[in-house]
Amino acid sequence: MTEWNERQTQTQTFPPYATDPEPLTGTPGHGDPWVPPSQPSPSPGRGPRRGVRTYVAVAALAGLLGGAAGAGLVEATDGGSGSDPAAATSLAAGAPQGTGGSGSGSAASQAVERVAADVLPSVVSIQVQTPSGGGEGSGVVISPDGLILTNNHVVEGEQAIRVTFNNGRSTSAQVVGTDPVTDLAVVRARGVSGLKQATLGDSSQLQPGEQVVAIGSPLGLEGTVTSGIVSALNRPVRTGSADVSQAATSTVIDAIQTDAAINPGNSGGPLVNLQGQVVGINSAIASLGSSAGGQSGSIGLGFSIPIDQARYIAKQLIDNGSAVHAQLGVGVSVQDAPSGGAVIASVNPGTAAAQAGLQRGDVITKVDSRSVDGGDALIAAVRSHQPGDTVRLTYHRGGSAHTVSVRLHSDG
């Protein structure tokens, strides 16, 4: 095991930064002025009332495979409505692709300034009221008429939602759809038009070392901009339940790792490349642990959901209110193999795995050219695809290596 595993570094999602449980006021649907509840001064140990904390998923538990002024409520200038719901959103096919690359020195600083000025108008603060109190997260505008992409855990259990735009205007919002498996959600701000929608890039073009910018509302501090680099790609990170029986709906992110400072309240905000394109949705941080009831801040290990996956899930949420995911079909019975890889303990009849001839005891070591070093790595690799995609698995059986093509099924 790596030193990272031996220390049992923890990951924690960012539930909305906790606020006093005051009611949300104002008239819904009119972009009415609203003053958020008073925020306490950020201090160590001050954390959310709702939280999930588990281990970084490099060798973890078994599981089922399965943008600064001028924003806000103005006349429409970026897109419009049409018969295709996706056509007026950032999710439409043909959205600009990421081109990679990064700057250095003062040039890099100037690039970050340009990115912030461009993207801040598309980033919102999300205030949520729940039965146990209230909190705050972040989101990114994906349509001029108010569709906003965020994390599922930001709006989970909501009784009322309020979104505040970069110009200080706010309005109520409602959930369009949620997906706990990928920790994504879409909400719609009521009574708005002409919002500046973010440009979504291509996360498959990211490279380790590339400079990125994170924008959001850490600890309730709206419009915060931080920068860093892409530290790693395809990092399997579990942020859902550690209970194997709940693996079907546990969140295992095929994450972009970054050292850009992201903290509680950044949840759902964008990770952006130097072309001003959203390449990820910030979702979790690694933590060395904290005292009971507290929550640690950034230690330079943040994780974002790749926008390629988020785009696919968000379109389903807008169209259907829910989402389906690619599935191999080995139930909750995939585990870490002692020598590396993911060992299958059972294969469900009629599934993609069964049709491909996989058997109990097979150890999967690759999905296409991507190495698999454990159960969660296999889950993340499979879920990074779409139902109907064909992947090539490398597995070991009886001391021999084999390859097989598998057409992934849907869990819906």
C-alpha cells in the first residue's frame, strides 16, 4: 500500500457551509432582493451540520459497478430558448473544447485575472434551508434562463433554495433533478433571464501540471477565486457510503485532483482552465482528519468531477429528473486484489460481465489502457463511460492474462 493509504487520508464532501437556521424570505420568482443570514467569521472547527467523511478510494471498499462585473438578471444576450432543452444550455453538442496549456509567472497571473473576470458572472452562491438548519454551497450557470449545475450534496434534503448572483441579486430556486451516484444536481432559478452561462470545456484534454482556477463561496465568502494546477487525473475517490450494502448508490468520483484551494462552501462551483472553460465541478477534499463535529479545510488535495461526465449527467437530469450510469454487473462483489487489481467475487446473471464470460475469481487489471489497482478504481473507470459503450478489459484467471470486449449495460 502507498503511504497515502497507510495514513488513511480522509475525503470529505462539502455540504453547504452552515448558517444560522433563519427562514428564507422574499417573494419567489422575481429576482427580489434578499439578505442572507449573517455569516460567522470563518474559524477552525466550524463545519456543516451535514457531512460525509470517508477514505480516499485508492484501495478501499467493495462496490457496485454500475464566469467580474455585470452579471445577473439582464436582457438575454447569450443564447435563447428553443425546442431542444439542451440547445439553450452549455450542454449542447459542439460546445467549445478545452485546448490545454498553461501560463507561467506574471503571464499566468494575468491569465487567472482574465479567467476570473470572464467566469465570475456565471458562478452563484446557493443557500439551502433543511429540516436541521441551513447552509451554503456554489453552482455554475448553464443556461440564460436559470439552469444551474451544482452538487447533489449541496441540495440534498432541501426545503427551500435561494441563489445569489455575482451582482448581489438573488431569487428562489427549485430542484430539477439530482443524482447521488455522481454527486451532481441541477436547479433552476425562478424568474430570471439573460444570465451569462458558463462555457463548458473538454476534461479529456486536461494534462497534469496544467493551471486551473477554482471559483465559489468557501465558508460563505462569495466570489472567491483561487488557482493551482491539475495534480492528477482519473483519481478514484469515494465520497459516499462506506457500507458495502449501499454501494449501488455510493459516490465514487473518477476525479480531477487539484491543489487549487477549495474548501467547504466551494461545493458545486467550477474548476476552470485558462481558456475560461469549465473542466470540473468541485466536490470533495482530502483531510487528515478533524475533531468530532468539525471539518478540516484545504490541504492542497481537492477533487472535481470531470465536466465530460457532468455534462452527460446534467442533460439527463434536465430531460428526465434522474440519470442512468454504465454498469458492468458484478453487484457489490468487487474487491481489492492483494496483488493489485479488482477481484470479482460474483457475477450477476444476464449482465455485461456475464455476457463477456467473466467469472468469480477473475482479477481485472485494466479498462482499455487504464490500469485498475482496486475495486473503486474499477467502479470509477466503468462509471466514466456511458451505457452502451464498449470497453476492453484485461483480467487474470488461473495465472494467465486475458482480454475481452464488454458492452456496458445501464443501471436504469
